[in-house]
Amino acid sequence: MHRQTAYLPLMTYPDTAPDDAILAGVGFATSLGFDLHATAFAVSIPPVRSPLGGLLLDIPGLVGATEEKSKAECHRLESLIQSAADSQRDLEMTIRQVVLGAALDAAAIEARSYNISVIPWSNTTLVTQDMAQAVVFGSGRPTVLVPPSGPPASLKHIAIAWDASRVAARALWDALPLLAEDGRITILTVRDEKPLSAPNIAGALAVSLEKRGYSAKALDIDMDERSIAVALQVSALDAGAQLLAIGGFGHSRIRDFILGGATMGILTDLRLPALLSH
């Protein structure tokens, strides 16, 4: 029998995700019955030459203190995760030293080797949003953002943000394997956000899923002067869903990444666990 493994990457510089968010991420992976591989990234800072020759600042001393603090945080996180991990699941924790600025790319590459990635999310630390964006768009694997709240005992109800696009289809079929055997699906379509490819696209998908043995229900919603991310998340929570699956939309422009409105809203104002696929 093949075992499924979730990947949990953690930054330690300039800060890290709050402990409650990390523990929620560990718990979410456990609730899915997945094994867990966590990587904590310790920062290595290249030598910096001071224009004042070190007269005013002890640059090597500051660099050394920063690197030691990052390493110490890695070991603290290792203890935190090991204490919280389910004894019935396999846990692998590694500490990896990377050059300053390289952790996000390193995490995206590592994530390609696992079934899903789990990103602890917090609205108080930018590194969690940076990590989420890097892994969603750089790994090619589904990524679940987990806010600091209690994980479900099992995933019995998912909502899918559906506009019949390629990324929405990818999110749907990435999320379905996570659903419990007797689980339910709510298909959310926003009617007043953009033109849709056909009428009743949510109903058509519900019929297709029902034919495949899933319990599915279509739900058309309106934005009602809310952002699309808020409308989707509130509707998912009102329906009783434990996870919102949504296609991660964005495109690169030179060195910047331009995010779609729903994706940006999820990354900055997360209200329930969300699976993003790109």
C-alpha cells in the first residue's frame, strides 16, 4: 500500500510562523492520515563588507548572531513538531541551511516530491504568505494553507470555487482524494464577478460528480459588495465546509508575480483551510 506524505516547510528568518499555526498544520496533515516531512530552513548570510571598515558596526558579529539564532529556531521547531506529531504516523524532520534569500525556491523544489504541501498561515507574519505563494506557484503540487485553528478529525465536507477554468479543475481533482469516503462537496459559483463560460456550470459539475458516486450540491452565490475571496470563504463556512479548494491564478511579469483577486484575497485573509492548485 502506498503511503502519502505531506510536506511542511518552515522559515526561520526574518521570522517564522506562530506556533499555533504550525501545530494546526501538523494536525491537519495527521487528520488526513498522511505521513509528514517537515523542513526548517536555517539562514546562511554571505560575508558583507562595511563601507566604514567595521568602525561602527561589528558586521561579522551581527551575521554570526543572526545565523545562530536561525539555527536555534530550527531546533526549537524540531522539538515542537516532534512533540505534536501523531505517533501512528511517520515523521521526518530535517534542518537545511540555505543562503539568505534562497529558502523559498528551495522549499518549492522540495515540495515537488510530496503528495501535498501544508503551509501554516498567519496574518501577522509576511513569511507565511511569501512561502505560500512560492510553493503554490513553484512546486506544481497542491498546497493547503492552514490557519491557526483546530484541524478537523477527518475531512468530510469540501467546497470548490468553480468557474470551469483549468485551474479550478486542477483544484477540484487535487482536493477530491483528500475527502473522506462519505464526504460531501459544495460547488460554489460566483454569479456577479465575471462572465461565465456557460449557464449552470455548478449544476453540471454536481451532476457529473454524482454520477461518479460523490455527494455534490451546487450553490450559486453573489459577491454582495464583498471581495471574491471573502464571498467564497464566508459561503464555504456557512455551508459547513472544512476546506475550500480554489485554483491559484497568477502570471509573472519580469520578476514580480501578479496574483488574481481571489488568490490574493486567500493569501492575505485566510478564514478556513484552503487548497490552492496552479
